[in-house]
Amino acid sequence: MSGADPGRKARRRLAAAAALALAGAAAWALREVPAQFGRRPDASDPRLRASPQYRDGVFHNAPSEVSAGAPGRPDGATLRRMLFEKEGRVPDGPVPLAVPEVADGASRGVAVTWFGHASALLELDGCRVLVDPIWSDRCSPSQLTGPKRLHPVPVELAELPQVDAVLISHDHYDHLDMATVRRLVELQSAPFAVPLGIGGHLRRWGVPEHRIIELDWDETCTLGELTLTLTAAHHFSGRSLVRNTTLWGSWVVAGPERRVFFTGDSGYFEGFARIGELHGPFDAALMAIGAYDPAWADIHLNPEEAVRAHLDLRGGLLLPIHWCTFNLAPHRWAEPVERLLAEAKQQGVPVAVPRPGQRVETANPPEPDGWWEALS
């Protein structure tokens, strides 16, 4: 009787070693998942209990005649479209990136550098503000699964200039990224300004207490020459199965002379007109235009609604965000910007469509050059 094939034994040993290595890598990647969920705020916190948006242990959207009060959940048909209708939902080739320009000092006017999705660097009146930064490969509690970047980040976090504030609109994974927050704690000294309840996430991730500013809607903080106001949005929150224990919002960033609006995530509602009346006009508005669908029409603007909201705000130059970087809805990859430009032209709204990493000065914005057309 002949012995076992030595080659087969070697292959089995290699396969077993590979399986163990893969299991080890998965365990290493999953070790951070509990921390990714953050920390639920204390329901007895007097600041939460005093908020007009807070009742029955959760936050609520403002009453609206044009948008329902509570966002629904996708039904089976929507989930099937998300899973199986793949045509056109990712770019056909590499997304062209721009090398970000870093000036010695922040613009005394207004400039915006868009890094992809909702992440951007705002410059106004000599100050710098970083909004909804996400530098991870996936917007997910695990880097093993979940929506993956469709293009690289245009610049490493370590290459960003020092900023005066980091703003977060809400705690969804595509807007609040644990790894990015932890890195910014090391690289920057600026405070994090966040909606009520999100401070618990930041504390769990090691952000020092003196660098956390939590605001309710219409509350303001002043940092040097900057005035930051958390304004309303029509959305929801949550990093696990429990929703709305933290607040969501949009931001008004104001210097002595200039003003910029940042939507975060929102469906269309009457609040945009109120924000425009109280805080407008704006030199620029960063308006979310992507990841929309009829199944969640109350919580994400579609491109036509983004133009309507921009007009309500008296928004100046419209800079589209929340598209291009992650595949989060069943529409075609470039459809948001195509629909936006058609509606903006009809309504006479000026638009700049930067490549990821491109810096736009609102006093001299580039004309849209169609860089996305060859990819869709």
C-alpha cells in the first residue's frame, strides 16, 4: 500500500494555513464593530429632554405639510432593486481626481474643496471648516462589507491644513466615520461641532471633552470669527437597529462677511425657506443631490428638489454633494448631476461640479465641463 501523496498533504496544509489567516484577518477587522456603534446618549440628559425635537426617548422631524414626519423603511421590491439592478450604478472607468490646492492661508472670500460624497473643506473669511469627513474605504460598521468607495480619497488626512472646526451633520456611517474621527483627534486640534447626542459616539472614540460641542437646532457656537449654527433637516439617525436617539441637522457656517450652507442629508421641507429667511443669502450652498429613491423620498433630496431648496435658501453658487463616491441607491451613477444641471439651467441657478479634490472659488467658479459623461 502506497503512502499518502506528499503534494496533496502540502496543499492541504497550505489551504488550512490560508483559512486560518483569513479567519484571523476577519476577526481583526471585526474587533472594532462594537465600537463603531458608538454610545447611546443618556435619556435622562437634561439637554436632550429640553429639546423641542425630543420626546418619548427619541428625536423627531419638524412638522411638515410637504414631507411625512417619520421616514419609512425600504420594502421588499426596493431591496430587490438595490441588490439586483446593477446597470449603470457605478462609473465605467476611474473617476478623475484633482490634486487639492492648499494655500498658505484660507481664502478671505469663499472657496470649497470637495473630497467626494459629503466631505468638503470650506474656506471663508480666512477660516477653514471640515464637514462630514469620511476617509475609510467603506461606509459601514465593518471594513469587510458594505458600500465601498468608487474612487480613492483625493488627499490623505495628514496633508490637510489645520482647520478651525469639524462639523458633523448626523451619525450615519457615510457622514460620521470612526476611523476618520480618531485620526483627526491626532492630526488636528479643532473642536467637533455635532448635533445633540452625537457627543456620546465621540467620547467612546477618544475625542477629549473640551473638543466636543453639541447643539440643538437653531443653537449657535462662536469660534473666533466663525459662527456655526445647527439648522433643521428632515432626516433620521442611527448606527444600529435603534433609530433617532441622536439628532440630525444642516449647518450654517458664517464669518464676518461670508456665509456657506451645508445640507448634510435631508428631504425637502419648509424649513429650507425659514433657514433662508433667518441666515441667507449665502455665497454658496453644498446641496445633497444623490442616493434618492421614491421609497425614501422624505429623507433625501432628488436633484430637482435640491434646486428648489437652494432657491428657498437663497443659496448663491450651488455645489452638489452626496453623489459620485458610494453606490447607495438604485439610480444610475451620473443621473443626479445630469438631472441637477437640467433643472438648474431651467431655474437660472449657477452650479459648479468639481472633480473630487478640486477647489472651487465662488467668486470665479468653473463652468461644468462634463467630466463625468465618459464614465456613465
